[in-house]
Amino acid sequence: MTITITAFERSPDGGKGLARDTRVRWALEEAGQPYEVRLVSFRAMKEPEHLALHPFGQIPTYEEGELALFETGSIVFHIAERHPGLLPDEANARARAITWMFAALNTVEPPILELVTAKVLEGDKPWAKERLPLVVERIRNRLNQLSARLGDADWLDGAFSAGDLMMVSVLLRLRPSGILNEYPSLAAYVARGEARPAYKRAFDAQLAVNAGKPSTG
Amino acid sequence: MTITITAFERSPDGGKGLARDTRVRWALEEAGQPYEVRLVSFRAMKEPEHLALHPFGQIPTYEEGELALFETGSIVFHIAERHPGLLPDEANARARAITWMFAALNTVEPPILELVTAKVLEGDKPWAKERLPLVVERIRNRLNQLSARLGDADWLDGAFSAGDLMMVSVLLRLRPSGILNEYPSLAAYVARGEARPAYKRAFDAQLAVNAGKPSTG
């Protein structure tokens, strides 16, 4: 059955790979699964046809036969459950890898999203400059804890997993701020993720869309 | 094997059930699984012994034989995968229920956590009063979308699932603000969750801890 995902017609980041379709593309590339991409405009994302697929009017979505999913974490998990390469076979190791998926999305990403909000949505507010250090401090607290746990390991728990895919993707959002480079071990961890051939294919596919070339995904 | 979770020795909410151990207790009660509770103080949560279990120094954690997990979403999913009552059997319905778990934690909870941050951590800042309406507006955007999807259904997708357990738990955090009551269908949805016998047992068990009585969990 054909897998079809949705992505921005034009990503707000201009092709830096920070839009969430990159996470799904990466998982599909790790799993060796071909996929098609349907591009949607900002206007179309808020219309009934897309809202039927994604109640919060976002991308990506995932369609495969009768199945329609939204929410990146869920889509990546669905792919990881059905194909080898993204979750360990052993039950306890698998549960721990899933733990890191949730930790990336519910513990590490929220303070990072607050930084995006502070800069993009509230950048012109009178409190923007004075408030920013508080937001950054909350991110640093999480990164201190994360780098302490990672130590000098390559990945968060044994071999590369969907947990690493999600954590690397979340941390990538920090790169434009310069904060990631304050943590050399986390910067190296992210670089290891980006060096994976599957990541490179995913990145190139989203870049081709945003550079105006047809998607090869 | 005995299941042991951790919870606050004294919850910051004084027993309103908003601490995240309530979500895990609820899942265990839905699954009919007995469990033990180890209470931890704020000080102990930041010490090496607890950080070995939970790298971000939070509660709850979950221990069962050799397995140690953190992150509420992952723990609830682990319980839901192993016991009937929290995930549908049919594969596509199961994937959609998991989607709602991730949607609760990664799309609906982050703006709600921003409100907690705005009130608790930044309540004394000079921008607090002027900024609050922006934070509330972002929550309302999500609730508008969520209530549109729920419509007049009892639960988000067919029968009650771990997705509803998580969404109800996330929405409960809004009750003190009064925002939840602006959405009668969502308030009724949350009330249906609270009316479940398993939720009541979970709520009572955390209340007993915070009222200073021994846990019966």
C-alpha cells in the first residue's frame, strides 16, 4: 500500500529541515519505505479537507490504505513498530526507546518551543528582551540533564532508535539560537544523527521541495 | 512482578490530582494492576539515586523487575500495551488511539504548561498581566480545534482509550483557570473521565498521600 504524507508547500524555515515532515521522512528512510508527498499551503491546512485528516490543522499527516494518522510522534512510532531498524527487539530495551520518544516530545521540546514562541510570536513585545533569558535558562536546565545522561555514549540507550531520531530532531530546532553549541556532547550527538544516510536523504527531499524542485521522496 | 511507581511526598497541588503520578495510577487501575508507591521529596528527586531512574529529576517513574521507565506517556503506553482496556485490538484503531496520546502530550499540553509557567514562574514579572491573554489565546485555539473534533461523541475515537486518559488528564490542568468551562463539551468530556471508577480510585489514592494518610495504592 502506498504511504502518503503531507508537508508544507513552502516551509517557514525555507528548507532547514526543521518542519516536522522531516522527522517522518527520516523514519521512512531508516525503514527503507518509499512514500509520496502531498504539499499543502497554509490556507489549505485550515480548511475542512485537511482538518478531517489533522484536527489541529498542521503537517505532517500519514495515509496508508484505510489508515490516516496525524501527530509526528505517533506516525514515527507506527513506522518503527512495523519495520526493523528503529526499535530494539528485546522488550525492555524497546520500552526504553519508546520512553526517549516521549521524553523528546513532552519534556525536551516544550521549553524549546517556548523559545520559538518568544522570538517569533512575541519578539516585538515590550517584554521580549527581558524575558528571553528566563526561557533560555529553562532550556539549559533540560540540556544539562540530558547531556549528563548521554555521557560519552553515541546514542541515548544502546543502538540508534526512534528515541534518538526524535531527540536529535528536537535538538536541531535549537541550532539557530547557538544554545546547542554550548553543549559539545549534545552537538556531536546531533551531528551523528545528521550524518546518517537516511537523515541525509530525508533532508535533501524536503530541501528539494523548498528550493522549488519537484520532490523525489 | 511487583510494579512500583514514584510520586511526590507532597504534591505542589496539595492533592488535586494534577501531579503526573495520577495518570499512571489511573492507567494501572483501568488495567486492574496492583502497584506500590515510593514517595520522594523535592530534594531527593534531584539526587543521583533518583536521577538514575529519571534523568530529568521528576516523577513518576515505573519499576517492574529489571525494567525501569520514566516519562508518563511511555509508562501509560507500556501498561496499555500489556493489559486489556486501554487500547483497541484492531490495528488501525490502536494506531489512532496512540495518536491521541501523542496529541495530548505534544500538541495540547505544551500551551497549557505555558500557562502554568506564566502564572507560577513568571507571575511576579512586570509583563505578567499584559502577556497572560496571549498565552490564554493559544490555549483557546487548541481547545476550539479539539472540541470541533470531539463533536458530541463521548470519547475521541470510539471507545475510551489511553488517548482519552491522557487528554482528560491534560485538560484537567486547565480547570483551576476557568478556561475549561468555556468549552461545555470538553468540560463534559473531562467529567466523563473523572466519573470512571478507575479514575476515582487513582484520585483517592493520591489524595490519601497528600492528606497525610498512608497510601492504599
